[in-house]
Amino acid sequence: MSERQVMNERQVMNEHLETAPPEALEPYPERELRSDARDNRERILQVARATFAEHGIDVPMRELARRAGVGPATLYRRFPTKEALVTEAFGEQMATCSRIVEQGLADPDPWHGLGAVIEEVCVMHALDRGFTAAFVTAFPKALDFARERTHTLRSLAELIQRAKDSGGLRRDFVLDDLIMLIMANSGIRASSRKAAVAASRRFAALQIQSISARPDVAPLPPAVRLPLLAAI
């Protein structure tokens, strides 16, 4: 989000506060406030996750507030910045991604482990455009998210090196290539979630074969008819 967009959304919040009737600014009773605040927070997160998954993380905060049925001021009280909302919304996916990589490291065959990681991570990112954007974006103030991502990237680098040492992975493959692969995979557009998963698995299989140091070529998963070619 640009600095101008942030300033515009802040202005909307301030105008909302300035024009609100006095009774709207009075505090709720403590118990009611806790309940309302909790409900609003969960609703905002649910809407953010669904919207980010479909459209990416560039959706304006004002639009997220509208979809969640809350005012901009409420949204900013719960999540003062877009960074705070994005990292909270994708904390669970980041943890899942980390577990997938750890499972790959635990595989006694590093090349097989790397292939499994590529396939499962690609499926995750094909289903959630927002997570891909969050994963490749630097959030310096989101310490927990950044720490989890750094740990995941280091584990991926270790798995890549093990796969090279085992003779399964081509020697010139680097971590940047894997990130590029993930970013390309997130561009998959299919008619349904089921089709997106199938297309992602085929894409991953193609990529795994292209980075293999071994000449054997396994059959690809079935092809998926994508919207661009539906009329042909």
C-alpha cells in the first residue's frame, strides 16, 4: 500500500471519529466491550483472510472494513496498520508452511523430501494469493511473522543443500529459484479450488523434473483445462 493510500485511509478514520455522535464515542461497559471487541476482531480476520486469498493483500483497509461490517475506526483500533492485519491473518499459514518444510527435512531421502515440500507449498500458494504476497514481502515490525519466515527459509536452504549432496538436485539450483517457482505458481487461475490444486500439482511436477539431476522422467499428473483455453 502506498503512503498516499495510508494517509487517505487515516483521514477517513479521523473524519468518522469527528462526525460520530457523542454517545458513539462513550465507552461500552467493560464486559460488553470485551465481547464486542473480540467479535469484531475475529470477523475482521475472517474477512481479511478470505479477501486476501482471492485478491491479494493490496485490498484497501476501508474496503476490508466495509466487508467486515465495521467502521474504519474500529478496524484501525484492532489493527493499526495493514502490516499488523496481514501478518495476523497469515500467521496460521506461515506456521503450516514451516511444518511442511520440517517434514521435508525429516525425510531420509532429501530429494524426495524437497519434492514433497515443493508440491505441498505450491498447493498452499495456489489457493491463497494473499499468502504468497505476505511470504515474499518484508514486514520488519512483525517480529513473530518475520522470525517464523526466516526459520522456514533457512530450513529450505538446508534441505536444498542436502538434496544436492544426495545427488538428486542439480548443483546450480539456489533458494532464490525456489522462491521464483513459488511466485510463478501463485499466478495459477482455475475455475475452482479443485482445479487450482490439480493445476498446481502438475506445475510442481514439471518444476521438480526440471531441477532434477537425474535423467529419469516420471509421468506428469493429469493436465487441467484452464479458463484461458476453455473456448478453444
